Amino acid sequence: MAMARLVRLNSIDSSAKSLQGILGSLRGISGSPSLILNQSSSSSLSQSLLPRSSHPLAYAAFSRNFSTYRGYDLHDRYRRRTAVNWGVRFVPQQEAYVIERFGKFSKVLEAGLHLLIPFVDRIAYVHSLKEQTIEIPEQPAVTTDNVSIRVNGVLFVKVIDAEKASYGNDNVMIAVTQLAQTVMRSAIGKMPLDKTFMERDTLNANIVEAINDVASQWGLTCRRYEIRDIIPPPAIRESMEMQAEAERKKRAEIIEAEGKRQAVILTSEAAKMDSINRATGEAEAIRIISEALQGKGGQSVLT
């Protein structure tokens, strides 16, 4: 019995040592610097997985993305996966590849078949040439009559110069979004509250013009901008609703008064026509009698 118990204890001790060895291996793997993703690092995902010091060739095969932004995920859907240079590349329609040679800008590849030099040429940026829609989040603005409102909108932009879009700004989509917010606040600050509702088309056109003055330096063009919602404070909104209700009542009263006026006019016209018709009938009767009296035997009728 004692021997059997000793054998079982040795077996358990051996299993425990094996388990400790496995856990140690797992800790060694999980602690490896080549597999840890640094969340706060400014490097991209490829730099985290394949450090330049340990995998120089693999790192060269990866490339930067123009829409990578540190700690900001609003435009994740604008990220475009860059391609690996295998020597032969097919560029899809409505896309542009920016090529760097020895770290310096070389050329822009348009749609079609292209030949590249592996490990010398690098596909640094990939841009979509399609029109893109950017939602402008709700933000405060103050009109000239000192009314604080909240405004949001939609921005439509398109890349027209891939080189400028790659090197003109760290993140062109974030930049044009911030620019649109600034321009919108500035444009609304030059108008009273009433005009922001009545002249929305003019306001949109002014915003587009102001954005294009700067966005052209980033290789972008703003096709159009649409203000979606203008939200005044609750007190202002209540007074606007009361004003609108009073305006509706006023229009209803005017329409009712106009109807009564029209009815009176029509009644008067009818009475006038009736009097004219009666007078015309009487005159016609008198004329007929007069002609009858002037004819032969007319005097005998009177006698």
C-alpha cells in the first residue's frame, strides 16, 4: 500500500512539473516582443507584428496606410489595406497606388498591369478614387444674434491627386472633417438664426467653396456639403413652434376672411346682375308698348 501511494505521488509530481513547463513556454511565447501589439504605439499593425530590427525583408514587404490615425477610430471604414510588392501588380479600377523607391516618392500607378522591382519599390499608399461620404458629427455653433445651436452634416469628397493625398497631410480624411467643422461654425457665425433655415443652400455652397480653398493642397476636392440638422435650444424651439402656430392661424384667418369677402362680392354681383336684368326687361317692355302705340290702330287702343 505504501509503495502504491509513493508511486501515485511521484506520478502527480511529474505531471505538475510537466504542466509548469508548458505554462512557462506559453508565458515565454506571450511575452515575446515580436508578437505583442503595442496599443499606444504610433506604428501600424504590420510594424507591431513584424519589427524592422528582426524582420527587415518582411517589414519592407508591408507598407503604410494614409488613413492610419493614432487613437482615433471614427474613420476606420476609410482605411485601405496596402498591397505587397511581388513584382507584378494589378491595380483595380478607381484606385491609385503610390510607389516609393528607396523611401522616396517614385510614381503613381493607375488601373491596369504594372511591373515593380521587389524590395526596391514599395507600395506606400493605396487611395480610392471614388467619391466618399463623410458624416460630420453634431457640433455647437453661435449665430450673429447670439443663439447657440447644434449642427451636423454630410460631406462628399474625392481624391484627385494621389501624391498630395499621401504626403500633403498625415490623414486627409480626418483633416477635411476637422476643416468642414471649422468652416461650418464660421459660416453660421456670420448669419442670424432665421437665415440658417431659409438660406441653407447658400450656406452649403459657401462651406464647399471654403473647404476647396484648402483641400486642394491635400489632393482632395469637395463635391458638395449638406447640412442635415439644425437644432436650436429648447426655449428657442418652443418659441419657433409658437410663432409657426401663430403664422398658421394667421394664414387660416386670412383665408377665411378672403372667402367671406369673395362671397360678399359674388352676392353683390349677383344682386347687381339681377337689377340690371330687371331694368333691361322693363325697358324692353316699354319699348315694345311704345312701338305698338305708334303703329296703325295704336291710338284706338288707348281710346
